[in-house]
Amino acid sequence: MSLNQILLIGRAGTDPEMRYTPSGTPVTNFRLAVSNNRRDQNGEWIEDTEWFTVTAWERQAEAVNQYLAKGRRVFVDGRLSTRQYTSNSGEARTSLEIRASKVVFLDSPGGEQTGADAPPDSQSYSPGPSGPS
């Protein structure tokens, strides 16, 4: 048995960018900042931030593009995926991305917390399996 799943809660570090594949499938990317607090050697609290590229496909890509904005707090359920591409300078590169299967908006568009009792249907969009496998 194998499992490739990642669960993240963080803030959108960029506005989403939607594009279309040659066959017309919508794809939306955004950067997600996930912060963790820890104590340094002197016992002082410091914040470490990890950055992830999140990719949403099809109807989910359209919903993320429409409702997500930089600074919004979101939950992402997805899987790790490697992508190979050629940089502008012609170099072959590989990036590690999160292919989202579910994106849940955890605050209102203005950035206010919605609270744990808010109905999930009003905050999330999960159309099922997304994107090419």
C-alpha cells in the first residue's frame, strides 16, 4: 500500500494565477505560506515559514481563482507532485508542488476568521479527483 497525502493550513502568499492547458483545461497556481513557531537556542520564540506551490485543476481551479486572494487563510488537502520544466535560461529544472484535491477557505474574503462553526459548504470546494494523474 502507498500513500501520498499532504495537509496544510497557511496563508496565500500570492494572488492565484489561472491559465489554460492547450486542451482548454483551467489550471490555477498560488503560493502558500505555512508558519511554525519554535524556540531558538536562547529560548526565544521564532517563526519559521515554509513556502509551497499549490496547483488546482478544472472547476476547482476556477473556484480558487475567483475566491482566493493574497493573505487569505486556507486549508489544502493534496498530494506531492514533481514537475519538470525548462527555465527561461534553457536549464532543465524540477519543482515539488502540491496538487490540491481540496481547498477550504478558513476566513472571509476580507481576512476575518469565520470560526469553527461556519458551515463547510460555504467555505470549501472539492470537486473530487482533479487534474491529470
